[in-house]
Amino acid sequence: MRPRGWPEAAWASMGAVLFVMCGLLPAADAFAAIGSGTDVHLFLAGMMLLAELARREGVFDWMAGLAVFAAKSSATRFFTLIFLVGTAVTVLLLNDATAVVLTPAVYAAVRRARVKALPYLLVRAFIANAASFVLPISNPANLVVYGAAL
């Protein structure tokens, strides 16, 4: 539910400004926090732009057609295909990339296959988390786990 139909970012931003205005967070600390996450912010913005560009150009619809064709009317094969693609994307890119880029592709595929979306979106979410521990680059939290060895 979005109050007044505004995006979540607007409410979060207003909350952050309110924290600074009420003196609960020094302005210098707030700006330092914004600046320290610039690389992550730019990465996520780039992934979202990539996902939107792919959606506009029909990449997800094309991928959905391939997935539905490869599944050959088998729900198990379709589920397995999404599982394997999600694993590959997460291991080779990043769990955030799986969440941002693969979600529209999975949604387009289930829409084209005319099946319930929830199980397939849940497996996509599960894979984004589970497969992210395969390589140190798959999840920023891995830096904590592998930190001493890197």
C-alpha cells in the first residue's frame, strides 16, 4: 500500500530529511552516508536502467518465448529452467542483478505460459539468495565471509 500513491523512495527520503531536521542524525553524517554508498547506488541504478531498456526492447518477452518453448508444456521443466538460469545469473553477476534483471523476465515467461506467477517468482527470490554464496563476487555479504582470504 502506498500512501497517497507516492513511491517508497519519496517517503524514505522525507523520513531521512526529518531525522536530520529533528537533530537525530547530524547532517554531516547523513551526507557521508550518501557519499559512502555511491558505488552501490550507481551499480543498482545501472542494473535498473539495463532492466528497463531490456523490457522496452522486448528482451524479456523474447526470453519468455524461449523458456516456454524449451519447457515443452512441462511445469517441472519450466520451473527447473528458471531455477538454473537464476543460479547462473546470480553466480556470475550478483544477487541484486538476479532480483532486478531476472524478475521481469520470469514474470514475462509465466505470463506467456499462462501459469501462476508466485511459485516461479519465489524460486527466483530463493535462488538470488541461495546461489549468492557460491563465489565471493555473488553477494557483497561474502566479503565478510571471505574477507581474510581475498
